[in-house]
Amino acid sequence: LILVSAINIGQWIYALIWQFTTGYDKGNQPNPLISFRDGGSYAVPLLLFMYCGLADSIVQTYAYWIIGAISNSPKQLSRYVGYYKGVQSLGACFAWIIEWQGALYKWQLVICFTLAVLFIPPTYVAATSIKDKGTEDDMELMVKNEDSSAENKIDDQEFSVENEDISAVP
């Protein structure tokens, strides 16, 4: 959690620094526009964009890892992932509403940074309170599979004996 949080907060700090030092916002686009031919001035937003993609994928992977540790039941996990994606979509809905209302990019960025910091303590509580169900569920599943395998072997033996008896009849 420390590493994931550091990477995530790092992306937002990088974005805040770039946003507030360049002055780029609604109605204040760079002139001329950023081009890959600009060299160093192009590299800074490019690296920011790549860093944001990396940080997002790390946070998503960590969230799915926590969800996956809750249970091994596909039915239960699909419900948890559905809830997670629903909350994520609700956040995207609010982002579109904030954009529609005309909020400046810098304030949208401040909101995202604030939420990223505020969600660290609940994530810590969730991550430390979950007991990995993998080993218990796996052991139960292995025992059930061994029992059903033994039953199948008995059924196969009975079937082969029956076939032998039938074939022995002239």
C-alpha cells in the first residue's frame, strides 16, 4: 500500500506542478500548441501522461488484488467487482458533471489529488482487515475434488464389471 500510494500521489504532485507552472487551463491553451517536435518541452507532458497511465494501472491492479483476496467464489467476486466498477462509473459521472459545469482544469486536478489522499486510510483499513481466503477455500476444493474422484473410480470399476458380465453371456 505504501508503494502504490507513493506512486499514485507522485503522479498527482507531478500533474499539479506541471499544471500550475505552465498556467495551462480552459481558455489558456499553450500557444503554439505542444508538438513532439518541441523536444524537451514535449517530453515533460509526455512523461506525465505515461506516468499517469502507469499509476492508474498499478492502483487498478492493487484494487483487484484486494478484491480477489476476499473470496474464491466466482459468484461472490463478480458481485464485488460489479460494485467496484459501479463506484468507479459513479466517479466518472461526477467528473463529467464537474466538466460540464465549467470547472477549471486546475480545480478538477485539486479534487482528484484530494480524493487520492483521502482514500489512503480506508484502503489501509480494507487491506489489513481482509484475511486471504485462498488457502482455506483451495483446501476445501481439493478435498471435494478428491472425494468426487474416488466416487468416479468406483463407478468406473462397477461399469467395467457389468460390461464383462454382459460380454460373458453367450
